[in-house]
Amino acid sequence: MSLQVTEAQTGENPVATIIILHGLGADGGDFVPIARELDLSPVGPVRYVFPSAPVMPVTINGGYEMPAWYDILGADLTQRQDEVGLRRSQASVEALIEREKSRGIPARRIVVAGFSQGCAMALMTGLRHRERLAGILGMSGYLPLADKAAAERSAANADVPIFLAHGTRDPVVALERATASRDALRALGYTVEWHDYLMEHSVCAEEIADMQTWLRNVLA
């Protein structure tokens, strides 16, 4: 599945890539303004890659077609997961990582990030990628197929740093779902930097500042 992609660079000859995956119903341009707020000048020039998910019917929204990385089959995000859709999008994100490597950015200089559904896909792909990545950044999301993560995760990314952030008033992905994902990852031995903020299903200025600090560290 070939994805439509928006790109931005902070300078010529980028030394790192950040792939940012949007949430349900959005598109690749959704996080361009937030990326512009990040000051990663200590890292050097950075390429941002903003793919758009394919348009598909979404069960929880009455079958209405919208951009989605996978189908949402019900309000309980851990039950009846769309494993076929998850794995299809995983393959598409893997292709984006391979494309960046072919453009001269090594895996250790690539961060996979995402919001909501995009967070789920960042975790789904990042944990399984066969080469060590710079990091995985997840906003307002959760770990999909959590019961299969231990068996399917890549040894190369056993020590990959993970940043997770969530709103304490999130009505879409409950805080409890996010903390359960955090705890599951920590139980598998991952170093998870956790942040929560007094907000709903969104991004706040404090979160952007924390992401900036974390990105500077993992891409140093």
C-alpha cells in the first residue's frame, strides 16, 4: 500500500528523520504546524515525513469512510482489534523507514511518532523493526496487539527509548488504556518516559516542550 506523503526539512542534507503518523480522520498535514514549533537545531537539519492514511470505512463511525490506519471495531480498543488492518499499515510504515534509509538516514537516526491511531502504529511498527531506531514517540494512544508484543518484538529494538504522553481527561482513548500500555512496555523491559497533562484528546504546549527535549536527547 503506497501512502501519500507530505515532507518538510529544517535544512539541507538532513541528518535525522521523524515520521509522524496522524490520528483517525486527519491527514498528513495535521502535524505540520506542531513540527514547526519544535526547535531541534542542536540535532542538525531534520526531515519530517507526514504520511496520510488510506480512506476506509470505520465500523465505530457507522461505516463512514475516512482516513484510518486500521478499522475501529468498538469502543473497547483492546477487544476485536483489526489485526489485518494493523499489519497492513505496519508494512506501509516499514516501507517509509526503508525509504529513509535508502536516502542516507540510518535507522538509528529515525524516530517513528504518532497521535492516537498513529501512536498505535508507531508502537506496532517500532517495536518490531529489525534495526535499532532512534526512538518511538506516542501521543494520546495505546499499544495494539499487546498480547503479541513479547513474541513479535525485535531484539534490535529491545532498548529503544519510548516517549508516551496522554491527556488525563481524554474521552477517546481512556487514560487507563494508556497507562496499561505504558506498564506493559515497562514489564517487557523498555525504558518509557511517561507524561500526562490536564487536557483531552489533543496536544498542549507543555507536551510539545517535553517532546522537544526528548527528541534532542535521542537524536543527540
